[in-house]
Amino acid sequence: MRRHELEITDKDEAISILEKCQSLVLGMIDITGDTPIPYTVPLNFSTRNDKDGQLKIYFHGAQEGRKMDILEKNRSVCFTAILNEKISDGNKPNEACQWTTNYESIFGTGVAKILYGPHQPKRPNETSRPEGLLATIAEKTTRQKAMDALMKKSGFIGKPEYSAKIMDTMPIIEITVTEITGKRR
């Protein structure tokens, strides 16, 4: 980062800012065609630390669509989220070059994994699903906790109830964060 004085280097601080953000922009590289193409999509998300303290980001998606097609071919992702964005005149309202944007922004990289619903139809490029009863139960628990965290972040109070038909067919994407940093102005 060129402006080191603006960099947020403390990982816990970066995670704290990320958790306050309502949405993020997910970046992927679409390699489904002949030429790799960047693709971004804004989405709601939740975060959790696994038992080893590894930060995970979760969001759900439709059974079909470009995002799913991309993630089945290329699991490497990046993300950015912005908090407290505000235009400032730098106390010099008549000097256009003094205007700036104040913000806290987080960006990072990770590896995506699709947690398929147990009754979701198999997709053409789908990676293997977990096998065995224990693996299936573990993934169902992760999916449930991810959705609970997303609902709580969205303001839901209490214990959410879900339609089994939707939960059993909706893919949930888990990103294992490999790098996270930020910038503040």
C-alpha cells in the first residue's frame, strides 16, 4: 500500500470493521469462457470464526447463475467492504482539489467452498459433495449456523425458522479468508 499511514494492519481491527459492514463486493475471475473475465457482485454476508480461529465469510445464492458457474470452476476470490463513507470538503469548500472521501475499507482474499443443500440438484461442474453421515451432519450444522448469523446481522431477533424446502435446496458459500487488511481516511 502506497499510503502506509492509512493502512489498517491489525487483523482484529480489520475483522471488527468488516463485521460492522452490511454488504461486501465479491470479486471473482470468470474462467467459464475462452477468456478470463473479472466479475464482481455485491452481497449480504455474515462472518464466523471456526474452532481453529480461522475467519469464514458466508452468503447464500441461487441454485443457478453466473456466480455459481464461476465458483465451481475457480474458487479463488477477493472482497472489499466500505464503512462510514462520507464526502469531505477538507475544510476548504472552495478548493476542489481538497475534497476527499473519508472511509474505512476492508479488502481481502480467500478460497470459496460451496455448501450444497442436501436436496439441491447436482450441477454440471459441481465438485464432490461430502459423503457419509458425519460429513453430511457437519455441513448441515455449518449451513444452519451461517444462516443464523446472517439473519442476526440483518436484525432478526430470536431463533429464525426456515423453510426446509428452501434450506435443503439453497447453496451457501463459505469463504476461508486467507488475507485481510484495510485502509482508513
